[in-house]
Amino acid sequence: MALNLDGIIGDSPVLQEVFKILSKVAPTDSTVLVTGESGTGKELLVRALHKNSRRASRPFVPINCGAIPKELLESELFGHEKGAFTHAIRSRPGRFELADGGTIFLDEIGEMDLALQVKILRALQEKEIERVGGTQIKKVDVRVVAATNKDLEQEVEAGRFREDLFYRLNVIPLHLPPLRERGQDIMLLAEFFIRRFCADKDRPALKVSEEARNMFLAYSWPGNVRELENFIERLSILCDNETIAPQDLPGKIWRDVGADPSKVVAPPPAAPAGFAWPRLRDMRDRADGLKEFLEQIEDRLILEAMKEVSGVKNQAAELLGIKRTTLIEKLKKRKRSVDE
């Protein structure tokens, strides 16, 4: 049966891999941990998970664990009884009870207080909750899906997240890639937002010049889809022409792609879908110079080619587009550097 992916736009190879996992896990009741940078659309993915599950007709109840003060979060999750604390003038069910039979989505679970993590673990293991100020145990049938933009393994090592809860949540890990790794999805999303915002403002849909398109694809989008959406909304208001040109793009995009905003020049060619060009920061992160960085890239490609053809040098050289003698020299050089 085809996946219901309403609201998710993109067909890049990295996103197709996510959909492949989604199709396998959605019909189950397994706990899923969705990871990804802020703004990648994790809630959309979780909603798709619910829509494609056996619980689709039952409630989907999201809660942002980082947006609610920790002293109130327990009551929001598990409910409270009348008189449990000041202003508790009546009993109230929590999100777990409201989600009974359906899915509860614990967004930004990495922000949750350690003391409350113990109670979440019990709810996961025993399918039981207890309201704040209550004495009665309530059984709940919910599927738990959590999301975070933090590295929870690092949080566990730092003592800020319970190891047992991490492993209980991380039954099925699902990573949503950042926008910069999704190639042409950037333009699919940009054009979708252009049509939507221009229609809202009763103006013809803006076009995107080839130069501006290349800059869109070369920019790293640190805020991901959320940043792109906000940026397109701004352009739909401020762009005076019918076509978005490089001059309409802010200085932060010019600086990120290595262009000078005072000189309108053609930016680097767009990367194909699923491909991300190495950036200067990648080289800095590895503390390498340009020569060493390029040699490492070359080594990886040579090893991959050799592996693909089971070590047959003629075929590997053909894959790499170089002469067999050149490949042999490079392999000898690599062996010498390893020996040294």
C-alpha cells in the first residue's frame, strides 16, 4: 500500500531511504526515535508515521517537552487530581490518557528533566501512568514516538539523559537529513512555498533565475526547511520584480557560498540531487590543509572503486576515469604513506 506522505515534499535519495524505513516501521507498534537538526520537519515525519499506522483513526497527541516548564510538564503528560497543587481546581487528564489507543509524540525529549524521565520509562515499559496527586494506576495503550535535535548518546555520557530510557526509545532510530543534503529537494520546496505565499498575497508566482537557483542549492541552510520557508515568505513580500535574482538574496547567503555581494557573479554550479560538495568548514573540522584534504577524498574514491570491482585494477581505473598505470602509482603511494 502506498505511503500517505501528505505534507512532506521531496524525492531525493536520502529522503527515499527515510521513507523506506517509515514504510516498514509504521504498521508496527515499535517505539521510534526521530533525530535531525532543528527545522528539518520531524513532526511532519512523525505525523506520517501515525497516518500510516494501525492507529491512524485514533488520536495523535503531540507535546513539546522543551516548551513547557519542568514543574508543569509532569501534569501535562500524566494529568492531575483535584487539589494536587495550587490552582488544581478540578481533575484533568494528561496527554497519555488523551492519546489512549493512538500515538503520543514527545518532541524535544532531550530537554526533559531526569526525574521525569523515570516516569516516562515506566509508562513505556508497563503501559501504566499515575496522575499527579493521585493514587490510582491507569493503564494506557499508546504508541510513543520521540524526537530530538540533540545527540542523546552524548547526553547519556554527560549524565543528562538516562541510558535505560535512551535504549527504550531508540528501538527504531529514524534520522531526518538536513536540507543541505537533499539536493534538488531545496528547489522543490522553494517553488512550493513560492506558490503558496504568492497566492496568499494575490501576486503571480515568482520565478527564480538560474544564478539565484544555483545559490539556493549551494547555501547550507542552517535553519533547514523552516529557514527556507521564512526566507521565501520574506521574498514574496519584498521582491519587486517577477524573478528572484542574486541581488535579492541576503548577504548571509552570499557569504556562505563564497560570493561578494558587491559583485554579482555566477555562483558555483548546483550539486545534483543527493550530493553535497565539501565545504571549507569540512576541511577546518578535520584540521587539514587543502592538499591533505583532497588526498583523503581521492583515497576514499580509489578504495570504493577497488571494492566495487573486487580489486581488478583495470576495471577500477576505468571507473575512476584514469589510466591503469596512474592507479597503480597512486596505490603504491598510498601504501608508502601507510608504511611510514
